[in-house]
Amino acid sequence: MQKLYKSSVFIFLLSFQIGFAQQPVKPNSVDIYHQIQKLNFLGSVLYIAAHPDDENTRLISYLSNDKKARTAYLSLTRGDGGQNLIGTELRELLGVIRTQELIEARKIDGGEQFFSRANDFGFSKNPAETLEIWDKNQVLSDVVWAIRKFQPDIIINRFDHRSPGTTHGHHTASAMLSLEAFDLANNKNTFPEQLKFVTTWQPKRVFFNTSWWFYGSKEKFDKADKSNQTQLQIGTYYQSLGKSNQEIAALSRSRHQSQGFGSTGTRGEEDEYLEFLKGEKLNDKNNIFEGIDTSWNRIQGGKAIGDILYSVEKNFDFKNPSISIPELVKAYNLIQNLSDNHWKSIKTEEIKKIISACAGLYLEAVADVQEATPGSTVKVKLEAINRSSIPMTLNSFQTVPSVMTTMEITDLKNNKSVSKTVELELPIDSNYTNAYWLNENGTDGMYRVDNQLNIGLPDVLRDIAVTFFIEIQGTVIPFERKVIYKYNDDVKGEVYQPLDIVPVATSSIAEKVYIFNNDRTKAITVKVKAGKDKISGNVKLQLPENWSVSPSEIPFSLDRKGEEVMAVFNVSPSREISEVEIKSIVTIDNQTLDKQKIDINYPHIYKQMVLKPSVAKAIRLKIKTKNEKIAYIMGAGDEIPKSLQQMGYQVEIIKPENISAERLNPFDVVITGIRAYNVVNALAYKQKTLLDFVKNGKTMIVQYNTLDDLVSKEMSPYPLKISRDRVTEEDAEVRFLAPNHPILNYPNKITAEDFKGWKQEQGLYYPSEWDSAFTPVLSANDTGEKPKDGALLVAKYGKGNYIYTGLSFFRELPEGVPGAFRLIANMIAIGK
Ligand SMILES: [Zn+2]
């Protein structure tokens, strides 16, 4: 029987997003003055580290806001390998969130943002391993590219290149690559393919942004020889903003919400230390720009521009910034004649922003839809308003895609809005909106980006734009605006979102992993979503031949864009143990559509859409289970309950505050989610009830917790000391310390084979000391390290069993790693 039912959800307007992350910038007089000061400073700093959150926002804010330098942060990765404290996105989707968090952070501290193609593949103990998993040459090439493109005078490393093994391998690697790139960027024989687009560049000097932290204690740092260090007093109070530098830095750092880095600003003097590493030595240790002309005289033809712009700065009228416009337009014209293309393009963009801000010139291009499909027509409303007495005209505009539209030259009179609606035809071969670094399949260590010009760019590429050609003081200046979408929300007010180009239809499979633990057929639901009105076609599930699926395809039709339909397929597994990929494929008029669309909506970032192949994993296993009933107490968030249900267990998620002997009575096993003892306060006073549950003959399994902020010191019935021990090499050899222990033998015989195919790591925060009541079961270690025996500890307590494990079940089960399923089945069955 064909199953088809419709859900009448129109969710192209999701109601829980807040748009304040992307309101257009509306600069006031103080902002404009600050922009003019930055326009008149021709020096730059590139800060280099490995992850979102490594960057020192105090220093970035100081360099950008106090020194007025162009300041950028090159984060080698997008932070894909971390944990997510605000939602369930992991891996590349977490990378998308952290990318946006960095972009938002830079909007606050005034920096710019770059990345490399390196993938944050997870924790790495040393740079040698890191550079093996990354393609070292490619990442080095990306650092050289960033230097040649940004042309920093100064590079600052967050980490010490001389101390491998003392911090995350990515950290040390970032500093090593930075130093290597410092030596190579000016060599025309290094990565010569880049020189089609950029020139070679030699930064003046490179520093290491040291701190007491690298010395182990403040006392040690106080005593250290600082003759090679520059001390910067970064506690500037910005009177015009009413904020200290550290307060701005804290606001910026607090954008890292997925990492829980909310941060409180401080006030008053504070020092940062820069250790000189290479380049031209400083005579005056207080002037990091020594020997660099940071005035307009730096560039050929710059003096005349400086003459104009220094007086604009000096004579700036906070009550009426528009009086600067005639001089600014003169300077704009001189900038257009510069032969130095690097500074020409930077300063052109800066001065255009200043001119429009001084005029209160507001330009906007708003689409009538948030999502559109290739080949469709989008109505775009243009708005232009000049709010100054400076005469100007709107001469023409150009849309991308499409061509120049000449129009009657329209006066932009003071405070009189001009609007016009245009129809924009999207070419049938328009690119879908997507994080560009996810378009191609990369490797574990690298994203694949084929177009050199895109490498390092922080954000999703959005081509659809309108350029307004506005004549001011006899000069026609092009102002480009991306086409956006906005709507009014009754609660939040004006909400801005991007215009996304989406496929005509997308589909998604309900679960990421399906576990077939017997021959029985499972129903697999596929959701098809319309990207435009009135579509019809077929959807099918593709599986290898020895699996069967019925029906072979299901027809559907959808009337409205955003509408969804569910199609249910019956899938029977192969007889043999196997692991296969399921794909859902939609066919509409011979067009094959195989993507799923994932929306990411958080109030602190711009709405994101990611397109990925619509796939799931199906695994045929033969795991023996004993039909145990499991109570699960959620910790910081994981998908283990779903995985256990897939295995056939009855799983119930219990609210910590509802834990009582009575409530737990029907269950055989209690499992705590990851970091439960870090985040669930109720566990502190429910611990006795939980341990009594064990004492009375049941089982409790506690998954990893970190060292910081444990809600209770008595997590286990016997002393146990958590450490930072971890085994990050997912394929490290696992030795059986207690080969005859039931947990390795019943009901499933566990062998070395069961530790093959693990993802990212084996486990983390293993206990390093434990009471003799515990039996350590497994031992493993990363290359060159001592054995770590604390991955899986089992103790009898009363009539029951208590198990503490740092093994990464939260990664392995959702990824469908068979051995992890077999082992957890034995842990659940212990005592049976
Ligand atoms: Zn880091």
C-alpha cells in the first residue's frame, strides 16, 4: 500500500528567529568620525590562530579601535570539531554556526575575518599529527594567500610555535605555519599560481601574543625576561562610545554562543604582551608599527589624498557630517587614480561608506520572497533616500544577474524617498545558496574549494545584488547592495534575512542512521519540500541491491512553496551484516534533485541554509540485547536515546527533578547523558536515589564529564578522579585489561574488530585514578603516550553495577559504528 500524507506546514517564515543580527548598519556621527580616522591610517595587522574563540578580542579591538589599524583574524578552521552548547548541530553544521559567530564578533570589535580550508577534525595532541591530517601544503598555501591578499604589516600569533604538545596540536600548528608563511609570502617561486591574482608581500615583523598562561602562573610570568617583549596598555576608554576596550572585547567574545563564552567586560589599565619573533627589530618597543609609514604618504599619489582627508578629519562637524561630502568626493576621485590596486580597492570601499553615511544616504534592495528557485522571477523593491542638503541624483542601476537599467535621472532631494520595483529574472543555471566550502566533498582534514579567489572568504557567497549609480558633486559613484528579504514580525519588529536560491524540491530522510538488529522491515519516512508553487513528481529511496524497498517510488504533488509531504517506504535489510547508504531522490520532469535543506536559525546570527546530499546510513547488525528498559537523563545534549531506540530498547527520557525510587523502579538501567554532572544541578541532590537504584540490583552508566564545575563531588559510589586524559586517535589499538569480564563477553563477544571504524576519537576526560572497587576494562593510548586505562570502569555496588565511561558513544552511535553498539549493549546487559 502506498502511504502518502500531507502536512500543511508553510514554514518559509519561521517564527522563532530574531533578525537583529543583520540589521543594516546605520552609522551615527561618532561612527563616521571613527571611520574617517581609520580611512587615514594605512597600516594593518593579521592575527593568526586555529579556532573560533582562540582570538584575543581585547587586542583585536585595541588595534582596530585605538590604533585604527585594519585588523583581521585568520582562523585556520571554522571550529567544526567542537561541542555545541546551544543546539544539536555538529561537524560542518557547527562550523557554519561558528563562522557566523566570528563574523558577528568582528562587527563588534571592528576586525575582519578570514579562514583557511583546514577542517577542525577534532582534538589533536601535537602539531605533527595535525599537519598530517590537514594537507600541510594546502594550509600553508592558504596562510600565504591570506598574507598576500591582506598585506599585513604585522602578524601576531596567538600561540607559541616552540611548544608542541603543551596545547591543542592545531594551535601550535597555526603558529608554525604563520612563521613559515612569513618567510615564504614574498618569494615569487612559492605558490606561484596565486600571483595571477595577488602580488608577493613581506610583512615587517611577527610577534607571539604571549601571556602568563603560557608560563604556567602569573608569578613565573612576572619573573620572566621580557626584554624581547612589547607591552601594550590596551585598557583604552573610548569616551565617544562610553565603553572601555575590554567591554567591547567582551561583547565580541560573547558572540561565541555555541561555545558558551559569554563574557563580562572589565575597565581600567590592562597589559598585553607581544614577544618579537622575526623581521625588523624594534628600537622603540612601544611602537609596533615602527618603520612603517601608516600615513597616506605610504602610497604613490597618496599625499594629495592625505592633504584632503586629514583636514576632513580635523574639521569634521559632528552636528552636520554632510559638510565633508564635497572634500570626500574629491578624495574619492583621487583614490580612483591610484596605481596601487591593493590600497585603491580598500580605500574606495571605505570612503564610499563614509560618503553615504555623511549624507544619510540609505539604499536598499528588498526581494518579495526569502527563497527563490533558479529560473523564477523575483520582485525587488529599491529604496533610495538622501538625507542631506547635498544635491545628488540616481542616474541608473544595475542588477546582478541581468543588465544595466537606465532610468530617467532622478533627483534625490533631501529626505524624499525614491522607490522603484524591478523584476529580477534568475537564470535557470543560478547557483544554489550554500556555504561555498561545503559544495564539494573534502577530506577529514580539508575542505575542498577549487576557486582560488574564494579561498579564505568568511561568508556564504551571495551574488544577487543591485548597484545604484549616484551622482554627487559631478561624480558618479556606484553603491552596491545585496538583495535581501525582510518582513515585519509582530513581536520582534523588522526582521532581515538573506535571499536564498533553493532547489525546486528538497527531500530529507527522517533519521541519520537506521539500525536493523533483526530481519524485520522498518518504515523509513522521507519528507519532500516544495521550493516553489505547483510541483509534482516522484520520490524514491535508493539502496544497494541486497536490501529491498517498497514501493519503488511514490508520486507526490505540492501546491504551495514551503509545503511538505511525507512518503513512507518499507525497507528490509540484507541478511548479512552490512553498512550501506540510503539516498532519497526526487524526480520532477526528468530533473533529479538529491539535496536536503537544513535551516539554521539562532537569534545571534544571520539565518543560514545548508544544502547537503540527502542521505542516511542503514546498518544491518546482529547484536544480542536483553530487552532492558532504559531511563535516560539528558546532560549537555546528545542523540544517544534515539540510537538506543533504533537498537530496539525502550528508552524514556526522565527529567532530573523527577528522579525518585518509584519513578526509577520500572527501569533496568539509568544512563546519564554527556556532561550531565556539569550541567544538571538536580543531580547533586538526586545522587543518593540513583546510587540506591544501583545498590538494589540495577545498573547505572555515567558518560563523560569534564573537570570543571561538577555539580557533585560524589558522582560515583567509590572515589574516582577525572582527568584530561583522552585518546584522540580513533584507530589506536585497544587492549583488553579484563578479557574475561562479562562486559566484554555477554551477550556479545567483543573483539578488537569492534574498535574499528570509530570516528574522530575514542574517548575523552578519562579518570586517571579510581578506587580498587573498580575494574578497568580497556586500555589504549595515542602514539607515543603512556597507556590510558580509564576508558571503561566497572564496579559492583550492592547488588548492582556502576559503570563510568569516557568512550565517545555520543559520536559513535549517531554515526552508526557497529562495535560501539555491541559494546553498549553489553554494558546495558551487565548483571543479567
Ligand atoms: Zn583553539
